[in-house]
Amino acid sequence: MNIRDKKISILGAVRSGIGAAKLAASQGAVPFVSDMSADENVIENCKELEKLNIAFEYGGHTDRVFDCDFVITSPGVPNNSTVLQKCREKNIKVVSEIEFASWFCKGRIISITGTNGKTTTTALCAHALNTCGLKTYSAGNIGTAFSEVVLDVKENEIVALETSSFQLDYIDKFKPMITIILNITPDHLDRYENAFKKYIDSKLGVTKNQTAEDYFIFNADDKNTPAEIDNNLVNRYSFSLMAEQKYGAYISENNFVFAEDLNLEEVCSIDDLFIKGEHNIANALAVLITAKILKLSNDKIKLGFSSFKGVEHRLEFVRELNGVKYFNDSKATNIDSVWYALRTFDSPIHLILGGIDKGNDYSIIESLVSERVKKIYAIGTSAEKIFSYFSKKVEVEKMESLEAAIEKAKIEAVQNEIVLLSPACASFDMFKNYEHRGNVFKEKVNSLN
């Protein structure tokens, strides 16, 4: 797409916004970056823009934002924000960064979305396809903006793209070759006016531009992900931990099975998958279908599964001290992620829980907490809510900081027990982001003696 001399306003001076600005400038457009915040991270990013002679502002949005041909919005900008409301009033076209970057993508896109498991599945997908000899980039919500890598992607190459609902809210022509929806459970309802259907519709919208040459992979076990969608052209494949699938993948006698009608293949064993937990088996089933659609060999898929060690901040083993194992699951920012984490361990758990509550329904993990958690250390602005909900079911202590919670858990946990940071909440009350929270956890744990 020719955007030369187009005036483009970009909302957000973080990863996706900076990437979009660089891409726009490289194509001869005139980008202008605007951020409501004036925090340290934004100011540092704007120094980078200054070196590139890209105009910017921070600490608020001025009317200059609306002097443009179209707007690119970042995931962190709420749909109901004043700046986006004004864009709608002025009939200014708004697109997401992944939509914008896709205009310049010569390769094939695999879009991976869902409430939980997106990052692990995106990383596993890129790793497995690269192991199979198919050059694959990972980008999107996983950490590297699509705009940062899109010009490097050649026609015969692939982008495994982690896509959030916030990014999918503003797509137009975005057309993945393969779309994966891992699961849909209530999350971010504060951004969707507490309307779960709006959140579901946002996820399903990723399929709208797909054609008969494209593929939709979905979780047959997930009651919120309908097999019947508005797009009747796209080829459908499903995966399940519970039942055989006619077109897709499932588990049979400890093996990963790929099915196309009556043609069944045992690809490899569950034991060949290095990362553990039934949620990761489900993630791997989605990747397996992707690899088989791309005609990749079973031996290479097996090698990809066995050599993938997981992602940072997602059930990441940190260390063992005095027989106690410490795990960093800072990326668990909703209740369902914690549900999966608790099911992973058989040993008694000292659980660090809390942060900014996004409307959590703690009843979802109540029985698992009763069965597997020895004590909860409640942190952040949600500490009182957590204490009120769980204190009659399990020991709960409100802590002033994450570091204090770790120190107390170190004193109280005994051999063969687990200390788990799996917060079920956003991090912004105490940290810059979930990565910052996870890094603080790891630094503190590694300093224990």
C-alpha cells in the first residue's frame, strides 16, 4: 500500500506505537506520535523518535492528533477513551498496529489469539516451524511489534503473530492464512463495558477476511468458541483434549493424533512435549494442526516439541532452595491462567496473588485453592478483596509488597512445597508491566539464601 506523504497519527509511544512510527516513516509517510503518559518509558521512547526526526508529544493528546489521514492506535488505549471517541465523531479512520503492518507483509500470517496461552503458543509455533526448516518470525503481543519485523519477512516466510482482542478491535483488511483461537473466557471486561459478548465478537472478528484458501483452528472443548462463525468459506480444524476430531487433532493413548476425515496419524507422544500441563498439551495440539497444514514432517514436529523450553514469566522455574521450588507465572493476569497454573502442581502451594483486579470471579479457582494451596499472600490493590474471599477457606496474609511476600513464603515453605507467583491481576498498581513484576520476583528469589 502506498502511504507516501500521508499524515498518520499514532496513539501510544510504547512498543507497537514506536514500531508503527518507524514503519510509516520508512514508507515516506509523515507520522506523529502522541501519548497520554509522561512516564520514564514514554520519555525514553520519544528520545528515539527525536533521533529519527519523527514528531511526538506526551503528557496528553492535543488537537494535532486529528490533523491526519488516519490514526493507528496501540492496544493500551481504551476503546472509550476521549481521543478515540473524538476520532469517531470526526469520522477519522482508526486501525490497529497489526492491521497497519499487515499492509506491508509479503509472507504468510498465522494469527494466534485467545484469553490464555497466546504467548506460549506463539513461541512454540515459531520454534516448531523454524525447527522444521520454515523461516518463521514471532511478533505481536508477544513483545516484538509486527511493524518492527514486517519488512524483513519474505514471500516464502511466516509470521507467528500473537494478537490480543484490543488489536483485533481495529482491523479492517487483516487476513491471516491461519487463525488460531485457543479459548475464550471472561477477561478485560472493564474494557468491554462488562459485556462478554463484545469480547467474544472481538476475538472471532479475526476470521472475517479469510477465504477458502485459509484455515480456522479452534478449541472444540471451549464452550465460548463457536464452530459456526459468520465466515462460511474458511477451512475449519479443531483440537480437543476430550474427544476425537474428524478434522483436527486430539489425544489418544498418550499420543498426539492428527485427523483428516478417515486419515489418522500418530505424530508423537505427549512425553515428547518438554513443557508440562494440560493447557500446554492443548496449545501444542493447535501448533500440530498448523504444522500439518503446512505439510511438515512428524519427526521435525516431534523435535520442535521436545526442544521448546517455554517462555519467560509463564510458569517459569526460577530456582530450588532448601527443597522448595519457586515459579514465576507473572503473565497470569486473569483467573483462568491461575486455574491452569494450580492444576500443574501436585505439591502444596504458597500462592502470591493480587494486583489490579479486572473483575475477577474467584469462585473459578475456589476448589483448587482449597485442595492445593497451603497459604495465599495477597498483594496490591486487590489484597483486601482476596482476603475477604479466601480467608475462611485457606490461610491468607495481606502483604505490603511482592518482596515481603517472597521473604515470608521463604520462611514458611518447607521441603517439597511450591512458591508460586500467579497473580490473576494486572500489575500496574506496583509495576510497569507483568515483565517488570516477574523480573522483580526472580531477582528477589535468586537473592535468597
